[in-house]
Amino acid sequence: MAEKSTTPPIHTIVNLDFYLGEVEKTQTKPIRPPIAKKIRVGLDLGTSSIVLVVLTEDGVPLGLARREASVVKDGLVVDFSGARAISQKLREELEKRLEVKLPQAALAVPPGTGERDKATHGYVGQAAGLEPTGIFDEPLAANLLLGLKDGALADLGGGTTGVAVFRSGKMVLSFDEPTGGYHMSLVIAGNLKIPLERAEAFKLDPKNRPEVAPMIAPVLSKMGQILAQGLKKQNVPSVFLVGGSAMAPGAAQIIAKETGLEVKAAPRSDLITPVGIALACEPFCPQLL
Ligand SMILES: Nc1ncnc2c1ncn2[C@@H]1O[C@H](COP(=O)(O)OP(=O)(O)OP(=O)(O)O)[C@@H](O)[C@H]1O
Ligand SMILES: [Mg+2]
């Protein structure tokens, strides 16, 4: 498997909110890659979903495909054949819609993932027909989009909270703790005495936000404490929230309160890491199907 672990080039998208909106649109309205433009592909194997993103070499969004999945836990692939099957489906779906072959992709793992587990992510990509161009650290990939020079980034995901500190644009610290959106859904299930799947749907329904906010506040406080503890001696001015759980009601306010740091967030924070992974991909010439 071709794996490059060199620091990828930095791409900073100026108007992040607008850009993420454009990325989201390509889920329903994919754009065929312009002839003579190289493309980049990113595969995000997450705890709650698998996401495949296709961009032009310059980062223009072309396609997004996503499927709920429970094949990764705490950053580790726990269901290899499930992860392969879903990744392959997403590849085939986007190939059909974009009318080009997608033979390779960048992948990423949470901070602190061991070499073996990192390799397993690569094998999933490979088995799904997406030869890895590299397997990157998730925060490093996310920061290709954000371009943080000095500050912290927190990925509030489905299963984990990943944290990274950047100084002069270089990642100097990263760690990952197993608290995420899954734990919020568990708390809701317990409070409302409903099954976990219903609790997840309840959490995501915008009209339930006022009821959800107080129930999940303790989980967000715990995430904030994880950040506060890890960033205690780091003297960072701010923390940028990425990951789907950063969209939970009260997330930014509670993290700000627990850490005492300025908090920055983007409306489609769940797309930042998948797009960053695509930006980390070595660009290649698309071939017609
Ligand atoms: N609007 C929302 N309000 C609350 N939670 C949300 C919202 N949107 C998404 N989530 C939660 O975000 C989580 C998914 O986030 P994300 O896609 O970043 O996770 P992941 O990459 O699959 O997980 P991980 O990075 O931990 O492996 C889920 O728990 C989901 O319920
Ligand atoms: Mg993630």
C-alpha cells in the first residue's frame, strides 16, 4: 500500500461557513469533475458514520456520500467487513454519480492510534477499492481546512473527543478520550427510558433541542473538563470545535465555560474532518468510468 506520512500542504478556505454549505450540497447535487483537473478523495471512518468526500485539487467540492455505521469504536475498526462493505458502497455510489473512477483516497485516524490500528484503516480502504495515498492524524487533516497557526482544535465526534494544539502551524500535542455524541445519546436514552436508536433520533431532531440541552449538559461538561485538563499548560488563546457533537445545543457555551477559552465553531462542523482528510489526499487525474 502506498503510504506517505509527510506533512501535507496547507489549504485554508477563507469563508468556512459558505464552503461547508457548498460541500453539503454535493451530497444531493454532485458535480462531475472538470476535464483536466486533478481530484482529491477522503475517506473518514468514524464511530457514527463513514463519509467519502471528493474535491478538485484546489478544494472545490464535487461529491459527498455518507452512511451511518457502527464499525469503528474509539477510533478502532471493530467490524472490518462492515467497514469495507460500506466504504465500497460509498465509492461505487460516488463513482456512478461523478462518472469517474475513484481508485484512491486519503484516510485518517484519531490522535494516539497505534501503528497496527492505523494500518487496519488502510486495509479497509484498500479492500474497498480506495488505495490509501496516506493515513493522517485527524486533527492534522482538519487543520488543512482551518489553517490554525496557534491554538487548539477539539473534535467532538460520535465516540471520542480528540484534541490537538498547534504552534506556528505545527501540531505539537494531540490526544483522544472516549467521550462523544454516543454518550449524549446514552444519557438521553436513560432519562427518557427509550432505546438508544430512538434517543439518537430524538437528540438530532431540531425541535427537541430545548429538552435535549439540559440532559446532555453533563456530557458536554465532561468534554470541557477533558479539554481544560489537557490544555492546562498549553497557554492557547482559543479552541476551534469540529465534529458532529459540536453542533449539540449548548456545546460552544459549555466548552467555553469549562475551559475559560474563546471558542470558535462552524455550523457544519461534522464535515470539517472529512473534508480535511480529502484535502490531505495526493491529487490525481480522474479517469472516466
Ligand atoms: N445537530 C446535532 N446535535 C447533536 N449531536 C449531533 C448533531 N449532529 C450530529 N451530532 C452527533 O455527532 C456525532 C457524529 O459526529 P462525527 O460525524 O464528527 O463523528 P464520527 O466521526 O463518526 O465519530 P468519531 O470521530 O468519534 O469517530 C453523533 O453522535 C451525532 O449524534
Ligand atoms: Mg470523526
